[in-house]
Amino acid sequence: MQVDILTPESKLFSGEASSVILPGISGDFELLENHAPVIAALKKGTIVLTSKEGKKNVEIEDGFVECIQNKVSVLIGGGSVN
């Protein structure tokens, strides 16, 4: 699925991923291919992306995620990729 992680200033990540684990307000949750549509608020924590190249971690302060038809858009106030 296509994943884009955006801040107001830049694009932190754009690419394909097989799994995305996100820090939701009520706890962590995972998005996989063909996931049902979802919009959720995010809290401070780590986004874990799994792709063919391996795992990437993105530290965030807060934000929102939208998942529709295998396209995941994450909008955050700020963050860093590890």
C-alpha cells in the first residue's frame, strides 16, 4: 500500500509498505493492505513502517491518519525518521 507521511514543511516518507503501526489516541493499531477505510487521531509515539527494505521508525508528536483504498496519508505536526 502507498504510505505518505507529511508535515507542514516537508514529506518525511513516501513509498510502499506492507504494514504500518500507528500510535492512536486509544492505543497502537496496525494498518495492512486492503484495510477498511479509517480516519484516526494520533498521539506522541512511533510509527513503524514495514516494507521490502525493512523497518523504518518515525517519531511523532501528534497528528491524523487517513486510510482509503490502500493509500495511507499521515499528517503530523513534526517528526523525525530513524
